[in-house]
Amino acid sequence: MTAADRSACRRLLREGSRSFYAASRLLPARERDDAAAVYAWCRVSDHAVDRSDRPAIALESVRAGLERLYVGRPEGSVERAFADAVFRNRISRDIPEAMLEGFEWDVSGRRYDTMDDVIDYSVRVGSTVGVMMTLVMGVRDTHTLTAACRLGVAMQLTNIARDVGEDARAGRLYLPGEVLREQDVDPDAWLASPVASEGIRSAVCQTLDDADRLYAAAWPGIGKLPSRCRAAIRAAALVYAEIGRKVREADCDSVTRRARTGRLEKVRLLGRALRGRPGAWDQSASQEDDSRRVGLADERAAFLVDAAAGS
């Protein structure tokens, strides 16, 4: 990997996610470069599939690239940087392969009938990132990896809640079917004409409730990371949870608007992360509800924890 490869990945991180970029600046240099490489590979792979006219063929091309880098023949800046991070941090191939399985579900147009199903998807496209980041920070114990999986699911649920309108305009719907039916929302009819109906807003709020449960359950595990890395991961959690709070402030309307955090808000949250102060996670759910949802996420992500701990 060259300095130009590292620079290309940092640029992709800065341009692709201001939230993650802000948090990553709190990492030490080596971890920051590897984190940027992980992000860059995930982003480039996602965009290659998501923005293609022939997504199934694009996904096979991404798989071929993953094969190349794991046999030591990466091509291009992102593959070279990711390969360097993979081999230095002993990232099992099973982990990025799980992410590609999530992409495959997108390509097939899979719908998710229950929140359990949504969590299954979120493990593949969210927890995989959390696990790879944990390995980049040199941690392989199962308790910390489990917390990373919880945080990855929480962030993905936040993404889902924030992007309902954007996803609908691309013909996608990630809100659980059973929740929509309870709210008298017909998914196909709604996708044909997406509006911020009361039923959709209720489903978005329920998704954010589950995200908050998982943020709260993940937070103590951040304290098990190396001290030099804790503030960055706390910042990422706080900034993402703030996006969820912005959605709530808009009465859970993420169809006609897209929630964002401003620069000054990010600065405030980075300061909070440096002080180790947790977020104002929603506490409205019962302890039984919290335990059930967290337990489900842990169960569905166990294969990732095993892959990471044993690699």
C-alpha cells in the first residue's frame, strides 16, 4: 500500500460520511488509516452494486475483487489498502463475505417481514463493519466483538429510519412488513406513492426505539477497547444516535426530509465522547423488551463474533 492509496481511502471517507470521518479523526494514525481502508472498500463495493444497471453482475465483480485481495493480488488503491488492513489485522474472509450476502439480498429485492429479519440484514451490512473495526483496534475478545455487533445493528437501524424516503424512491423498503400491516400500510401501494403517513411514521419511530436499545447495550463494551480508540467509537455512536434524534424531532418523517447533523453539533458530540458521557438513549421500553431485542441481535451476529475471535 502506498501513501497515495491511503490518501484515496481518506478522501472517500471524508466525502462519503462526514459522521464517520469526524469520529475517525480521534483515532491514532495507524488505526485511522486502516479504518479508512475498511470504510472505502465497503463504500466502493456498495456503490458498485447499488448504482449499477446490472447489479447481479456488479456483485460478482465485487466478489472477484475480494478473491483477488485475499490471494494477494489486489488491484487499485482501495483493494490494496483494504488488503493491507485485512492481513495486518487478520480479518477473516467470512466477515466481508457476510456483507456481500447482505448486498445479495438487496439485489434480489428481498423484503423483511419482521424486525428479526431486519436485524438479520443489519448484522450483515452493519455488524460486519463493527467487527472489522474492532479487529483494526487489536481486540478479539468475544464480549467486545459482541458489543461491536450491537453497535453496528443500531447504526444500520438508524440508517433505515433516516432513509425511508430515499430507499422508497429506489423501490426499496426495509421497515418490517408486520409492523406496516399493524399500521394498515400496504407496502406495494405505499411504494407506488410514498408519503409520510401516520403508519409509516409509527414504523420509523419503532425502528428508532430498537436502535436506542442497541446503542445502550453496546455502550459499555466501548470501554473495553484500547483507551486510545474509545473516544472515536463513542463519537461515532453519539453522532449516529443524534441522527435518530433528529428524525424524531421531525415527527419521524423521513420520507419528505433527510435528517443531518451540523458541524457544530458534531463538535459538541465529539466533546461528549472525549468525556465518555453516554447518549440520551430512549428509556421508554421495558427491560424485558430491551433484553429480548439485544438477545436477538447477539444470536444473529454470533457467527461473525466466532469468525473474528478465531481468525
